[in-house]
Amino acid sequence: MFSAERPLVIGHRGAPGYLPEHSLESYRLALRQGADALETDVVMTRDGVMILRHENELSRTTDVATRPEFAGRRTTKRVGKKKRTGWFTEDFTFPEVLSLNAPTLGTRIITLDTLLLLVAEESARRGVRIGLHIEIKHPAYFADLGLEMAEPLLRTLADHGVEGVGSRVWLQSFDADFVRAVSPRVDLPTMQLMDTDWGQVDVRDIATYADAIGPKKSMVRKKGQAPTTLVAEAHRAGLKVFVWTLRAGRDQAVRLYEAGVDGVFADYPDRCVAALREMYVEETA
């Protein structure tokens, strides 16, 4: 076992460097490779089911574009800052989504319920509590469509007995208004995700409503440069720092570990675990 003080390795959508993201096999592989926790993204179907996808447009990973019965649902929408043309989860019921062939996923699209069951089963089998970071995608967008995400999310977690910091479940989003609103409603840690367009980060303000920040890795340390002051400032404010997303090998991981981060979201969890093994002395049993 590693020291409890070491940074955590979080399988970003599983282990997508090796297997299709958001598939059960990808999540299982991340755990076999030594990930401490998994990260997932949730979007909504028209009938309010929370499914695991990085975005709500369906054509990238399914055969929806070849299905004549759904041709009339192709449309153009603005989701957040991006304008997209395609087929969108909020225009499909969950049974319709399940009917789609998803060859790039290697399986059908799965639900948050399914992943929660996997985490519980693997935690029991291994005798350790596996962590889970749940990113809520575009909550304001879905709320404008009448698909408010907080309530079904909290009901789902309650149904699975997820409560308290000891569950090792984190709720996170780029939407600061959503994080502010959901934080007082749950006995779970929350994280404010952020990209470089945040500019100046007021960690003291974030600490009033969240337990951690999730910055893009370049906000912490750019290649060939010394670390920024963000990690130190966040730690002084009482915030943990989890960085996204590591898509390279050992050197990138080491640079961020040396910067003092509390964890990394990784596409290749095994590479980050290997880097930690080189940096930290394993405890003797």
C-alpha cells in the first residue's frame, strides 16, 4: 500500500487511453491498473435518466446517423459556448438510447446507476472503498429544457446509500452556480472545475462553497516551467487540488506530483501509478 499522503490517481472516464471511454470495461481496467477512484460525466435523456457521456450529442459514438427512424431529430443547438449539429440525448428516451449501436464504446451506453453498482461491488470485493468523481455536464442547459439535474442525481445517490465524506464520492462541475447550489444540499465533497479562461482564480471565494478545485493542468504547471502559485494558494484556503487531464506518460505525472497536487485525472492510470511507485516508498505490510 502507498502512504495515505500520496496523490490519488483517478481514472478519467475509466482508462480511455486503452479502451473506449465510459464503458464498463474501461472503468474495470482503470481499477485493475491501480486507480484509486473513477471519474465519469453525466447527461440526461428526455425521460430524465442520467447516462454516462462526455457530451449530449450522440453521433460521435453511436450509429444514430444511420438510423432512418431518427433522421428527423437531427438539429443544431448551442450547448454552453459551442454550437453543435447532430442528435442530442435530451431528444431521446432512455429505451431509444439503448437501442442505438455504440461500436466505439464497445457496448451500450450505461447509466449512473450501473457505475454506482460497479463501484460498490468492486469496493466490497477488494475490501477498499473506491472513489467516484461525478461531473455534472451543462446543468443550466438541461434545466432550461425542464431537465433539472440536482434532484435526480441526489435521489440516485440516496438509492445507492451514498452519503457522507466517507463514501469517497465527489460532485463536480464547471458550472459555478450549480456547485454553489448543490453544496449545501449534500453531505458530500464538491469540486469546482475550471479551465484556463477562468483568469484570476479567487480560491478564498471558492472555499466558501466547495471542497476542492479541478484546474486544467497548465494552470498548475506548464511544461518546462516552475509550478504556478495556484496549488499553494488553494491549500492555504483549505481546498484540495485535482488536476485534469493527464494524457501522457511518467514525466508529465511527476511534474504535477512535484507541484503538490492532491490527485490527477488520468487517461492512462497505470502510467501515473508507476510514476508514484518511483517517487514514494511503499509501506511495508
